[in-house]
Amino acid sequence: MKLYKAICSALLAGLTSVICLPAAADTQLVVSHAWVREAPPGAGVQAGYMEIHNTSSKTIKITAIESPNFTSVEMHRMFNHNGMMRMQQQDTLNIPANSMLELKPGGYHLMLRNPASYLKSGDTVQFTLTTTANKHINVKASVKTDNGS
């Protein structure tokens, strides 16, 4: 019986390490402070924000972001051009090596189109970020009021 328990423990430990290794290898992007701005009922567009940290030694590019909560998610950047604020859709988001890209009001952000249902403060939104290496990062974001609280 002791031999059986020892074998089972060894197999379980080995299986656990095999299961955990791929997840650890994919954690080069770490997302924090993800939130979606609450909008009035019936609004067709909302905005999403987050911090995306790259812990690797190479730039990582995000090529797509999807959410089951919206019909489409677009990556955008706000910038000042000749004294006028402009918004430009981005094909990719580049997160520099050992650095962070902050998606925030007035800068890079997500345009979230056609919510599946009204989202109020306290609700949760799911996102999947896809990189050029076809890695997927699942993110949960909280819906918050205009001031991010």
C-alpha cells in the first residue's frame, strides 16, 4: 500500500509539473487594472482600459482583442494633431520588451461596440488578447463609473 501511495504521489507531482509548465511559459504578458467604462443604457459604444506588462526581452505585438460581451473590439490611440485631439484605429498594440503599455483615457484604449447587454458598475467583461505568436491571454475587466472607481 505504501508503494502504491508513493507511485501515485510521484505521478501526480509529475503530471502537475507538466500541466503547469506551458502556463508559466505563456505569462510573458501580464495584464492588470483592466476596466470598462460604464455607459448609459442603450449606448452602442463603450471604452476599455488596462495595463499590459511585457516581462520578456522582446517586443510583443497584440494583433486582436475579442470579447463575447461586444460584437467587436477595436484598438485605438488618441493623439494631439495641430491642437486637435484625433483618434486612430491601430492594427496592433506593441508592448516593448521589459516594459508596459497603458491603455487609459486620452491615450491608447479599446473601443467596444454593440454590447450584448447593458453593463453596469460591478459587472465583469471577458477579453481575449491574441499575439502575433498566436498566444491567447484571457482577461477579466470590471465595469466602473466614469472616474474609474
